[in-house]
Amino acid sequence: MIGEHHKARATDLELLGDLKAFSWLSLLDKTHLLSALETANFTKNDVIVRESELASNAHILLAGAASLTCLNVRTERVMVALLAPGPIPEFPTLPFTPSRFQIEAYDDCRVGSLSWEQFDSITAHSSQSAFRKFHQNNLQQWYRLLLRGSSFLSLDLHERIGLALLELCSDFGIADSRGTLLRVAVSHRHLANLVGASRPRVTEHLARLERDRLVIRQGRQLVVCADKLEDSMSVRIADLAPKNAESNTAGL
């Protein structure tokens, strides 16, 4: 049993070391951070963190894919973002909306949690602010939701689907001779939730992307010709993204 415990911790250290969000921490800091984490495994559709718990502790997705879900106007729970390994973003409780954000396991996940006091104590002497790093991650998630869901940008459904696919390429894509292979299988229903549309309409636009050879279907997975897709859109991701996330939070 002891040997299995040490093996699991070594694997967790490797997982933590692979996270880009914590590349600025020294190996000693990562070891201390890991020793403070309370880790747990979750299977598909398990609730990982509820809205009331999101801000109380620092949560880190070590492995797997997690979904951010909320209640829509019909009180149906829908997925609004797919999260790759890294810090799990905070979403504030809004008393005037029934959103009830929560994080669920999209597939098998491993998650570590610790108090903010522990996190600050471990990272206090590091060269960068731990709070700022987590805040940047929160900003990125909120910004993505804004891009995909905001009507004032006047993006049509085809462009919103393009944005969602490029977002998934950034988080879950691996290089492929044909483009970028998405390591997670995203159903038409889930993609429809991400862009705020009906599943039949999303299916229609995905078929158009396939005809234009911007998307290739490989079983349940997709290969996205990301460069061509971005070039085909009237609004480029690079034009909409913050020019310097570091400067956006430097004063916090």
C-alpha cells in the first residue's frame, strides 16, 4: 500500500510538472505544492466542484477534461466551457441569476485542492504572483465565454463555431499531418451548448466545414485545419484576444 501511495504521488508530480500554468514554479515549490494537495479521482459526469466551493479553495485539474456547466433559462444544465488540465477557474455566485455554475468530469479526471493560505505560503517566494496567475486563468475563461456568447460582437453562428473549435484546438489539440487533432470527442450537442445554438443548426454548419475541408471527421474525433479555419473567418482570434494578459493584470 505504501509503495502504491508513493507511486501515485510521483505520477502526480509529473502531471503537475507538465502544466504550463505552473512552469514558473521551481521543482521544490512543485513538490511542496503537491504535498499540500488533497487529490481525488472523478469519473465521467461526476460533480467535481459546486459553485459555492469554487472560490473557497484553489483547485487544480491534474489530468482529464472537465466541463463548466450552468443552468439555462429552462433550468436545464448545459456545458458552456471545456477545461483542459490546469487551474480550475473561479466563477462568482450571482444572486440575481439561476446559473449555478459547477465543474463536472467530462471524462476520467484527477483533481487536487488546497486552501488559498497554503497556496500563498508555498508560492510566496516565487518570482511571480500566484494570485495573478490564477486571476489570468479566470480572465481567459471569462473572455472566451464573452467572445462566444456576446451579441455585441455581431458574430454569426458559423464564426462562433469556428471560435469554439479554435479554442478546443488551443487546449486539446495535437499536431497532425492534416491539421490539429482534438484529443477529446465533442458531440454536436455539447458544441451547440458552447455556442448557444441548437444541435441541428450546429450539425448543419459542421457539414459545411467538412465540405470546405476545414474539418475532417475521424470516428468520434475531429481534425481541424486551424490555420485555414482562422483565415476563413471575418474576425480573427488574434484580433479579439488580449494583446498582453500579463499587462492586463499587472495592477492587481
